[in-house]
Amino acid sequence: MPRPSSTSLSAANLTEPYVQPAADKEIIGLSQVTFGYSRKRLVLQDLTLSIRQGEFLTLLGPSGCGKSTILNLIAGFYKPLAGLVTHGGEPVKGPSERRGVVFQGNALFDWMTVEQNIAFGFRFQSLSKLEKQQKVKTIIQLVGLQGSERKYPYQLSGGMRQRVAVARSMVVQPEILLMDEPFAAVDVQTREGLQEELLKLHEQVSGAILFVTHSIEEAVFLSDRIVILDRNLGGIYDETLVQLPEPRYTPMNRVSDAFNQYRTDLYLKMKAIG
């Protein structure tokens, strides 16, 4: 079940109270989706998947099973050969600010400061300078970047650059955040810190998260639900609901009996598909 959120990124000040939506409300739907670079080179075939509002869903599976392809279809970067991808019941026809994207490479602009990179998300919005400043200030506080507003990407650690990338995606109030192995390029200690910060952020703002990873431990620590994809054209091999003690971001969850049991079960399932 999606974890409750307490705050929505309001268009005015990012701090208005958030009313928790129905837990079973679908925000993203894939219905019998087929995708490939040609009919003879399919990556996905007849895939059906639903993401609920406020849910943290993680995709696991071997390389080449279609995890990143699913993310790119939802983002609107790819179009299916067959089937339908919907957002809020409407067909996805292309990229939208309603769907934020964070890749492994943070894709920051080296010539812009932290606050300028984050504010770039407003390029298509008609907001006053004061409104933009307030929203940037609030999201900087949410992701813990206070004091780094005037720094350039080359002055930041890998972990801080990824925080900026997350902040830039979140500041436009997306209904879902799509994250493709965003923490894979940083060291283990930094990665664990970023995972904990992401869970804290997810508790404070509305919106679902779709997360792609190869790490079973990362999937268990972060997720409400984990979907394992098979090698066979991105078919769903298994779905696991994860229930760990709240707050989810406590480091003790990483060494709990429940965490170790989920990790073991998922490891065996991953081994079963090769």
C-alpha cells in the first residue's frame, strides 16, 4: 500500500496540506503494451502494469528485460508498437511536466548554479520571479541543499548532484517521479544516505515513484511493491508487497529480520529466472 504523504508541492507555496487519495487509485496504466525497435526485435510484449497514486513501485530484473524501456514509455520518450500507456486515464502522447524523470547521469547544466538548475524546471511555466524563488527555496530545503544554492555542479559531490537532479524534477510538482538507477554511480555510504533522504521526501510530498534498480537491497528498503520482470519480453514474473516498520527510512530496517527475509525471497526468485 502507498505510504501516507503529509504535504503537497502547492503551485503557490509548496506547503499546503495534502489530502491522502484513495490508495487504489491508478495514476499510471500499461495495457497489453508491446515495444521493440522492430517487430522482429521486441523488448516488451503484451505487458500490463498499474501504478497507484502515492505508491513507491520498484522494477527488478536481469539486464535487457525492459525495466528502463517501461520507464521511457511512461515518460513519453518512447511510443508502444501496440497497447496503451495512460496517465490519469489519458493516453501518454509525449513528455510532460506531470512526469518527472531522474536518470543515473544527473544531466545538470555545468554553467548554472544549484538554484538555477532547479529553476530551469519552470521554463514552460508562467510564474512570477517571486513565485519561482519561493518554490526553489522550499524544494532546496526539502532535499537538504541549504548553503549550496550558489554552487556549480563541479563544486558538488556525486550525491549532492543527484539531490539537485531530484529537486529539479520535483519542483514542478510531478504526479509521478520516474527514477532510472539514480544512485548507481555513487559509493555505498552515499547511496544509503540518498535512499533515506528519498524516503523522507516521499513522505512529505504527494506523487508516486517508479524506481528502476538492479539492487535487491535497495528495492526492499525503498519500496511499497516490487515487480520482477522476466527475461521473456518483459513479462511480470513476480510481485512482492513490502511491509517494514515505520518510519521506513530508519537504518535499523536494513538489518531487521523482515528485511533479510524479503531480500532472501527476492534473491531466490531472481536466481530462478537466471
